[in-house]
Amino acid sequence: MAMLSPSRRLRRTPFSQGVEAQGVKGYTIYNHMLLPTVFESVEADYRHLKDHVQVWDVSCERQVELRGPDAMRLMQTLTPRDLRGMLPGQCLYVPIVDETGGMLNDPVAVKISDERFWISIADSDLLLWVKGIANAYRFEVIVDEPDISPLAIQGPKSDELAARVFGEDIRTLRFFRYGYFHFEGHDVLIARSGFSKQGGFEIYVEGTDLGMPIWDALFEAGKDLNVRAGCPNGIERVEGGLLSYGNDMNRDNTPHECGLGRFCNTQTAMGCVGRDALLRVAKDGPIRQIRPIAIKDRIAPCDRAWSIMDRDRKIGQITSAAWSPDFDCTVAIGMVRMTHWDPGTELRIETQEGPVTGIVQEQFWI
């Protein structure tokens, strides 16, 4: 396999030293940064994530900060989700769309105050779009990327590990809420969130000085919990229906096609740049949509989409797939035309190993 050549364009993180010491075996590039992809093996990492607790370097979830009197107006311009009821201390999943209603990113918005937001982004250069919108509308707001690097704690033992390092009060933190917790003389923003269905937290580490001290404290406190370094796991992600921007969706897809219509309040989200386009989509409904699909055969993962065919006509594609040890099948995410998306529908899927049969599921597995 070809080597990844380091350069200043590929930024290291405050936790890179710890990641390397834990024996990382693979990386991908995400927001121009290194994101670990495997430690022991994908299946071994999956089993450990479901049974124990992991610490993830997800510094690649860069923050776009909106700061100023028009921060709220700009935030609402970016998304069809109605944010008028959002309070400081709250996090919300917010589809970000362009003027056609196409998905540009699917981040978590963190409201620090009425005049300050962080947008914790997926893998796209959202900062440039937000700067453009702010300038086009002449909003009184500063848009930049603060020096904040998220560190995630994920897995069923996350509460115990977090409480040992940050105090017992963290156990009472509600889902998609954040609080400030004390660590070595610093108040650290921690949210109950993360890119897995196993539960946990994301620590928003400001600057670099606290990076390794927090990392080391978590590993010291979690020795008897079998804590390990980990990363977003491809098997667990697909089982839980957690979409990956750039894999399962892009700017050619609307939130409704991605099954994210519940996060759109298009009628009331006044000012959203894609509102008119999404109103038409909401009225007529999408003609294709993401569905969970089960394949009984064990198929090796691939780096390209698998076509879903009806005779000689393409009616969709599989965008992510992985063998699931727990469900004894290949679990998959697919974008399927409305004629074939009902649960129970059999699909012919063209893989690199030949055609296989998939079955549309009622819901994702976890």
C-alpha cells in the first residue's frame, strides 16, 4: 500500500503523540487533518467499542465560529432547521444547504451564547461557504476557525470514565447538551454527543496545552475499564444509520433524500438560503431516499458505490457497507428510488464480487 506523505497541509493534532503510542494502523484525511481509521482491526475495534470504552482523536471535526450581533441570523440563514428555540448549553444537528437545497454539510451546532456559535463540521470546506454568506448578506459577524480540537469518549463505560476525570456531575448531562467541567485549573466544554450509538461525550479542547494531559488522564483513570484508543467504526456506523458526508450524501442530495426531513422546519425557518427549493421538495416529496439494506453474503468493503439495478436500469446505489458480526449479514446504506424503497423489497446489487441480493429494512439495526 502506498505511504501517506506528511506535510504542513496535513495537520497533526494535540493528541497525535498519544494516537501513535497506541499503535494506530491507518488514517484517512478529513478536513485536511489526519483521522485514525483502525487500531487493532476494524472488527476487533468494533467489538471493543460495543463492550468497553474508547478515546477518539476527532480533532478533524473542525469548528466554524460565528461571533457577533448577527451570529444567530447567519446561523439561521445556513440551515432549514428552525433555531429560534435553541438555548445556550444546547447542541443541535443542523443540515447545512445551498441555494438549491443541496447538502453542504451535516454538522452539530453548539450555541455558546446569543452572539456566539460553534459549528462542529463534517468533511467539507464549510468555512469558505459561511464566510461568503456572511459577506454577501453584510452580517455584522466574524467567521473563523478557532483552535479547538474535539476528543471523544465513546462506549458503554463512557459515563464511568468521564466521571473519574471530570467529576460525578457529568453523569447528569443530557443528550445533546453541554456543560463546563473542571480539569487542572481549566473549565472545559464537554457535550454528551459523538459519532457512535454506544453513548459518550465530546470534549472541546481549546488550544494544544491540555491535549495530552487530558488524553493521559483518561487512559490512567480507565485502566480497569479496558480503555483503548479508537476511532469512528465503519461497522457500527452503518448499523446505527449514522450518515457520512461525502460517502452517503453530498450537495446533489437534499436533506429529505437523506432521511433528514425531521431536522428541517422549512415553513418556519425564515431566511434559509435554500428555503424556496426545499419547500418544493417538501411539497412533492423526494423521488429517492436513503434506506437500510441487508445483504446476507459477506462482501468485502469497497471504495466506490455499488449500483442497484432493476434489469438494465439503475435505480439506486449502495454508498456504505460492512459485515456485521452481531447481525450476521452485510449491513448497508443505500440511496434508492421510491419505486423500490419499501421494506421487504428485494434489490439486485452489483458489487466488485458480482451481483448479490439485498433486502430493504424497516429501520437501521441499532
